[in-house]
Amino acid sequence: MSTTVSAPAGAADATDVRVISHWIDGAERVSTSGRTAPVYNPATGAVSARVALADQAEIDEAIASAQRGFEVWKDYSIAKRQTVLFAFRELLNARKGELARIITAEHGKVVSDAIGEILRGQEVVELATGFPHLIKGAYSENVSTGIDVYSLRQPLGVVGIISPFNFPAMVPMWFFPIAIAAGNAVVVKPSEKDPSASLWIAQLWKEAGLPDGVFTVLQGDKLAVDGLLTNPVVQSVSFVGSTPIAQYIYETASRNGKRVQALGGAKNHMLVLPDADLDLVADQAVNAGYGAAGERCMAISVVLAVEPVADELIAKIVERIGKLKIGNGAGVDGVEPDMGPLITGVHRDKVSSYVDIAEQDGATIVVDGRGFTVDGHEDGFFFGPTLIDEIPTTSRAYQEEIFGPVLEVVRIQTFQEGLDLINSGQFGNGTAIFTNDGGAARRFQNEVQVGMIGINVPIPVPVAYHSFGGWKASLFGDAKAYGVHGFDFFTREKAITSRWLDPATHGGINLGFPQN
Ligand code: NAD
């Protein structure tokens, strides 16, 4: 069965484009809110569709449908739930190319990178197929004479997932395979900038046999988010996005009595020691700095070069930047570029303004991506790879997240100076050290105040059976995404103390506290 959602064609103006709708009760639900937002094809700059923005009635309807879905799904046997998950995994794997093209059309990243994001999400689906082992309880026999204690884990109910624009498939997949496997019903609120991937996934779940209402897509803006944060039916909120919004989500959802996992922004540093292989470092800095046009929360934004390596390393990075092909992520005549555009013109201008700030603050702009255009795509939201040397650490361009293809170099004298700089920043998402010195790497992993660390690995996104999450302003709360944390987050534990009464051992009346 084919999907009803296809890659947007890209229209010249906003008047004749389709409206991307919700998915409620196992079908697309046309919005009647009268509110929409534009969705762009970032490579052409054209409005390719408009996305519905839910009103309060649609928010309530989506949550009520999810509650009905939960009532059905929670009683599905483990074996039946596993069958649906395996079917979903097979469909996703077979048809990931369709989804990748939808992502590229709305996000702009190159198709092979979109496939990569789907495969990292698929890892979590594969982990979730093994859920019976991960949510099974424990049993202790005869804790006291004739008394057994056992525990079991139950689903929470309706759970909300609010995702950012930069991984429209992978980030929701960090959460919903585990939530659904554990017996919950999910309401996904995608980014309004690239809302189609979630709709395509909803269709896939239906084909896999998931009952209606268990996977709901609620398109919208702050109103929809606030609806999830405050509706008493919603039991938990999983959020990924920028730090100020993550903090708002954490505080508001907690105040409303919900479980929250809220992952925020980042500014990831790569510490390069003088003994490192500089060709390897230059390759990895370019891959991690400019992949997906720097719109990754695990992108490398800062290279901390322990002297005397900075001049040689910068020369190697410049040489590699010169060979990068930038263009339409969908490819032209079957040839895919290395890097696509940024998500919107507004974001491109914001990235550009950070390069202005760096320049004003005295940094050297070694490679300047401002004003970059692609032939035949002059209205696309392109920004060229940018390399900034000697960025002052007092500059806002160093301290804040830029989220674009901008790599900054800070020249330092010692390992300790690098460690102190990383630990003094507000974020703690990812970091990497490049060295052949095992002792230095071991000290780094021990002392750095960051949640995910790469040792000669630039983008250390943990595999599905470990958990993903940063420290400090990169994660609010204590629940990371996926892995064992994910199964704990999406289930509630009960402990049962049981005795089958036997007149011979029954102790009669005793008002004291139970003892062994
Ligand atoms: P964003 O915070 O602007 O939006 C994220 C979600 O929040 C969207 O669904 C959006 O509709 C909603 N939202 C936006 N403003 C809101 C408001 N005022 N009230 C309520 N909801 C609101 O983030 P983005 O620009 O879509 O994504 C980029 C950010 O996400 C970057 O900061 C990046 O580092 C971060 N990110 C972090 C991780 C991680 O794992 N830590 C992963 C991916 C992205």
C-alpha cells in the first residue's frame, strides 16, 4: 500500500500550495483552525506547502483520540505488540528512500544524510523490538515466610513528543518506538518547519497494524505545545530543541505534574593535542563541522588547537573546504552535493550575523560563507562553509550556539586550558578529544563536564542501547533519550507483596509495622 504523503513539489507562491494536516484516529485530519505556517523547500526558497497550526479543539481531539488508542493498545499482548513493531521495522527499512526524499525537500540536508538519520532512528526501533526483556519485572520468593514480592512495569498512558526541525525523523524515533513498545499512545508535535516526515511515519504505523489512536500527529506551534504541557491526560513530555524552550518545557510540564525529558542546545568542542594525526583531525573537523550544514546538535563548532598545531591544521581544513560541493540536497542530474542549504532565510541571516559579531570582536575570518549563492538556486537558503580563527572566548559568537556551517578555532597552549574552556561553557552536550595519548584521553573522559564524549570520534552519538543526553543547559531533568533510560521513562513500576493465606501461618491481629 502506498503512502498518501509525497515529497512536496515546490510551488512558486503560497496561494496554491497544499496544507499539511494532522493525523488523528488513524487517518489524516484536515484542520479547520484557519491558521497555517509556510513550509519551504530550502534549496529553492519557495513555499512548497503550508502546515496546519492546531487550535484548542484540535489539540483536545488529538489527545482524546490518543487516550482511546491507549485503552486498546495497553491490553495487546506482548507477542502482538512485538509483531507490530517488527512489521514497522521491515516497512521502514524497505521504504526509507521515500522518507529521506521528504526530509530533504523540507529540511534541505542531502539525501544520503537523511538516510543516515533514518538508520539511526531505526536502531531505536530495533532496540524496541526487544522490549519484553527490558520491561519485565523481578520476583523474590519467600522474602518472609509465605510472602513473595514482585515488580512489574506498566505504560504511562498518553505521552507527548515535541521535536525540532533538524532531525524530523530521527528525533521522534528516539522516543516513540520505546513508548509504543511499552504500551503507551503517543502524540507527536513535529517542528512546523518540516512537518511531513511524521505524517509519513503515521501512515507506516497504520500499515504495520498499529491500532488507530496509538500514533497521533498534532501539527502546530506554541498553542499545541502548551496544550500537551497542560492537558491532564498527557502523562509525560519528551522534548528536543533549543535551550530556552527546553527549560520552559521542563518547568511547565513539571509544574503540571508530568514526567519530562527536555534536551536543549549545544556548542561542542574538539580538543586537538599536538600528537594527533592532523590529516585525520582535519577530515573529522570538516565532516563534523559542515555535515548537515552544521544543523546538528552534535556538530563540532569549536576546534581547540593545542599549539604548535593550529597553523598546519587550519591549512588542512581550508584545503578540504575548497573541495566541498554545496547545492540542492536532492542532487542535480543524479549527483549529490556534500552540503545543502540552511532551514530558512531567517536562520541563514542569523548565522550570518554571528560571523559579523566574530569579525567585530577581532576574529580572523579565514573562509567566509556570507553571501554564498548556488547557480540556478539563487533564492535558496545557502550559506557557505565558514572558518574563523582566533575567536575571542569573550565573543557571543564563541559562547552561543550558531547552528550553521561555522567552525571556530581557539589557539591554546595546554590540555588543561582546553579542558577549562569546555567546562566553563553553558552547554554540555558532546565533545571530542583527538590524541594518541591514552592517559590524556582517559583524564579527559574523567574530568570533562559533558554528557557524550568522543575519543578520536567527532560525533559520539551513542548507539540505541546506550542513552543519549547532555549535561548542564543541554538537558533538563535526569532522563536521557532511549537505551535503558527510555524504558524507565515510559513505564511506571509497581511492587507487589503477596501472601496466600494459610490458617496455619496466619499471625492473627498485630498492629505493629510489618517486619521480616
Ligand atoms: P526550537 O526550540 O525552536 O523548537 C523545538 C520545538 O519547540 C518545535 O516543535 C517548536 O514548534 C517548539 N517551540 C518553539 N518555540 C516555542 C515556544 N515559544 N513555546 C513552545 N514551543 C515552542 O528548536 P529548533 O530550532 O527546531 O531546533 C534546533 C535546536 O534544537 C538547536 O538548539 C539544537 O541544538 C537543538 N537540538 C538539540 C538536540 C539534543 O539532543 N540536545 C538534538 C537536536 C536539536
